Amino acid sequence: MSKNISPKTRFSNTTYWLVALAFFYTGFHLTEIGYMNVEWFTRSGCMVIVLGVWASLGVVFKEKVLVQKISWKRNQAFAKSKFRILKGKNHPSLGETEISEINSNHDKELAEHLQHLRMSIGALEVSLLISGTLVWGFGDILLKFI
């Protein structure tokens, strides 16, 4: 498996960050115009934290789909192996080694995909949560410097 971030993950991460930046900009703008005389920039940090939590929930669903997809591929490989054995093309003892190889390949592929998913989305979650927390906690001070 490639160590590069997939285009789908890159698009998803970019989308989350664009939404986060839109929250920050909207909060900054509402604070600058004094809408309802409230500090909106710090509240935008809270919304970015919610976005980070939402991204982490997405990982749970993506993991489930990924596990199902790879298990389906393993079951297809099992079916092909069983068909070959039943057709008499392979000796039954070869079927056991083939099943072991299929399971080994499945476990390796699943581990690689899950690690990639957790690393790419994990970095997004952490960056959203940290930046949102900093703006939420210190946004009023940041505005004084801007």
C-alpha cells in the first residue's frame, strides 16, 4: 500500500479545514462589526472543536466500512480457493496453506489500511482540536494583537 494520503482523504481533510477557516473568519468578522456586542471569534473556536470531534466520529464509520470491504475481499478469495479445490485442480492439503495465506494477506492489508486511516485522520483531528481550543481559550487576546 502506498504511504501517500489518498485523494479522497486529502479532499476530506481539506474540506474540514476550509470549514474550520470559514468558522474562524465568520467569528472574526462578527466580532469586528460588533454583532450583538458579543465576542464571536472565541466562539468560533468552540465550533472548530465540535468539527474536530465530528471528524473523529467519521473515523469510526470509515473503519467499519474498511473492515467490511476487506473482509468481503477475503471471503471472495476463500470462495475462489474452495471452487478450485472442489474442481479437483488442487490437492486438499494445498487448500489449507492457501487459506492460511489468504488470512495472512487479509490481516496485513487490514492493518496497513487502518494504520493509514488513523494517521491521516488523526492528524486532522488533533490539529482541529488544538487550534479550536487555542482560539476558544485565547481568542480575545489574539484579537487584541490583530
